[in-house]
Amino acid sequence: MISILQQSKIFILGVFLMACSPSKETPSKTLSNQPNIVLFVADDHGKDAIGAYGNKVIQTPNLDQLAAEGVRFNNAYCTSASCAASRSVILTGKFGHATGSYGHVHDYHHFSTYDHVKSLPILLEQAGYETARIGKYHVAPEKVYHFNTVLEANPRSTLEMADACVDVIQSKKPFFLYFCTDDPHRGHPFKSEPWNLPNSFGNKKEPYPGENQVVYDPNDVVVPDFLPDTKESREEIAQYYQSISRIDQGFGRLMQHLKEADKLNNTIVFYISDNGMAFPGAKTTVYEPGIQLPCIIKDPSQQENKGGINNAKISWVDITPTILDMAGVSYDKKEFHGKSFHGILEKENPEGWNTVYASHTFHEITMYYPMKAVIQGKYKLIWNIAWQLDYPFASDLWASSTWQSVYRNHEEMYGNKTVEDYLKHAEFELFDLEKDPGETNNLALDEAYQEKLAELKAQLRKFQLQTKDPWLIMWDHDNSLQGTGVDL
């Protein structure tokens, strides 16, 4: 006979062995081995102003170090060069025209994402992640873009922002940190008095707490081809650079906190921007300076291509599925317009990554100018749906001394384009980006390129149908996606 004491011992031993036995339902990644993820999003930071991308004037040692330890993408694109519209795409993996995120969220603009959309922070929270955000939010509604933790700090003081993240970094759970600076967005007031003073880009006469203020000589800055090389332009670029150097210092502080918490080796870090530099010709356009952006990713599990480049054409619509893939979170690929590029991170020239799309409708609500674009290989097609209208200005860009110096002096040229070409766009613009990186030679009316034009038009129309773009109706009144708002 087995005594009651012996029976108890056998029962306890059995429970212990069951607990130690591997479960057939154990997920491929558990909370203990899921990586932490930092998505660092700057505000209006173009590819033009990072040392790792070839600028030899600007001081960005910490971002350059990230590039040396990770991968730098050469062909990374946002889908809309406007803050709120771009951020909605980053966090949903869907184009804004499919989620109702057509333009700005704040004030009277009041665009908002459909309630049924599931965003990245919601999906990661459901997978057991601690989700936290700090700095610029600029998406709505909150229930769609909910984060467990909202951290407070001056979004212009990136060092202060980094210090505010320490508790999240030390979390025992895997964390997703959405870190969004206000730099290097133009600073208030947008309109200078007198008009020819440069915008501050958030800079102050006295440094922010802990900041090693880096000031640039306007004579030394690099003026991109699309901008006029004027005194006013150079002075504003110098302020823009200073704001970016402040970002870099805060980024370095954030990496230091990860190191001190012994989290560097299991934290994936993204550095991107929502759109290009806040100058006319970049932000709010679908030209290359507005939508081709910095993207630097460090994945500690990566064994090859450290410090290398990746030439795949990727888009911000790919970021949500990529992060879910990195986190080991299962998802239905059909739920997203983008696709994960996690599997090609270590490849310099991966196959099948040759095409990206852009879709812009509004910036401010007064700036209606829908544009669709496709880039396939070296060719780029832009469809300016409202081409009969003058190209609209963002209020801060109109007030900029860079633009006003051209406007007030009745100059013929604005950078590499005439003022007339900048304000009046053709219905279709076709560019060979290899031969014409400045996008100044429109091939749409060239007889030699009519076959390519027709091919890309068809590609654009197919994209609109697949992503349920209401502006599909503008192709010969194609009402394939007719909404219920039309009288039946």
C-alpha cells in the first residue's frame, strides 16, 4: 500500500515534470526571447542631412554609428510627404486613402482613421508587449492608436525625451518604444518679422538642458539642387542642421540607456523620418526630396551586411508587417498593403523589391491636391489628378524666407525648376531617375516613352483598385469602388 505521504510526493513530482515538459503549443517566440523594438521617427528629416548618407558637413556621429552597426537603406520611401498622413501609414501598414487618413489630424483639419483599423501598437500589446510612446503623436483616434504608456517630455529636447524612457527600457516585458521628436520641423512662429530672417527650426539662443549646441555656418551647408542657392536658403539650412544635431545627441543618449540596461543585444532599432525636409520642393510633394528618406535599422540578430547598404525599394507601408515579423507575431498578410522586409535585411540587392507607390491627398485641409505615383525600376510616374489647380503651399513653407526670397524678387527659377513649373504641374510626369535624378525632364509627352507611360498608368490603376483608392473614379469615371454616399 502506498501511504498518503508517498501519494502526495508522487503527485507533486508529476506536476513538476509536467511543468518542465515542452508544450506542443509553445509559440516560436516567447515573451522572454522576443526582441525589444525602438521606432525612432524624426519630423521632416530628409536623406540629405545625415553623415552616413554622404553629407560631410553635418555632425551626426550617433546616427552614423547606427549605420555602421546596422543597415542603411538607399531606396526607402514614405507614401505621403505629410506628417499625419505618413504616420498613419507607418502604424497601420495601409495607405491613407484606405483608412480615411487623408491629411492632418489637429485643429480644423480633423482627418481621422477609421475605427475598425488595427494599428501596430494594438497588435503588439495583444502579443504581450509593453507599448510606449513619447513626443509627436499626430494620429487619431486614440482608441485606434492606443499605447499602454504615454511618456512626457519636451519634444524639442531629445535628451530629455531619452531620459524619460528609462523606466520603459528597464521593463521586464519586451517593449515597443515609439520615439517621435518635433525636430527638425520648422518652429513657431512660422512667419518671421522681417520676412528674410531664417526660421528657428526649434533652436534657441541657449542650449536645451544637457545639449552640446552645434551651430553651422551658412556658407558651409550643402544646398540640394532643388533649392535656390541664396543667402536665405543657406541660413535656413544651417538652422535645420542644428536641429538635426540635437536629434543625434538625444539618439545617442537613448542608446546609452539601452546599454546601461543591458538591452542593446536584444533591441531592434529603426531610425526613419515621416517625410522630407520642410522646404518647398520636398515636404508635401511626391518628388524624391519629399518621399525618399533615411532608413537605418540595427537588428542584433543580423550576422551579415553590418555597416552595409540595402538597395531594395521599401515603403513605410511595409514597416508594420516588418516589425510584427521581427517580433514573432503572427498576422494575416492580406490585412496589410505592405510586406515584411525582415527577410531581406542582410541582402544588398534582393530580388522582388523593385516597386513602390505614393498617395497624397491633403496636407492642411486647404491644400487639396491629390497625387498618385509609382516608381518601378528607374522610372517614376506621377499623376497630378488636380493638375488644373495651382500647386498649393503649406502655410509654413509659404512663409519661409527660402520661398519668399524667390517670390518677392520675382525670380524665374526656384532651384532646378522654373517657378512656373513648380506652381503648374502637368497631369502626368514621367521621369527616368537614373538619367534625371532632379526630376526636371518630363518624358510623358515624348513619343519614345509612350509605351512606358501606358505601362505605368496601368500599374498605377491596378494599385488603386487593389488598395481601394476612391480616386480610381478619376480614370474615365471608373466607379468600381463606388461608395454608398452616391445616390442609388
